[in-house]
Amino acid sequence: MLDLEALDYMSSAGLRVLLAAQKVMNRQREMIVRKVNETIMEVFEVTGFVDILTIE
């Protein structure tokens, strides 16, 4: 589980790290992303990450 409550900004490097972590977790178990604020959710929507990540 990733808690993004304190995250205010997500760069392309951060997106790459999330994508790499998701690929690893797909082989082991599910990765859940929680407490995503409106700004970061918008980044996820624009980049298509909402279709890749499990966001609660």
C-alpha cells in the first residue's frame, strides 16, 4: 500500500517509479494507492495511470 496523503507534486520521474513498482507488485501481489489528493488524481487521469493503478 502506498499512502500519498502528503504528496503535493508528481513529476515524470515519480510516475516512472510508480510504474516500475506496479510491474513488480503485479508479479507478487496487488499494489494499492491510497489518499490521493485532487491534484495528483488529475495527473493520474491525464497520464492514464487511473487504468493501471488500484486507487482507493
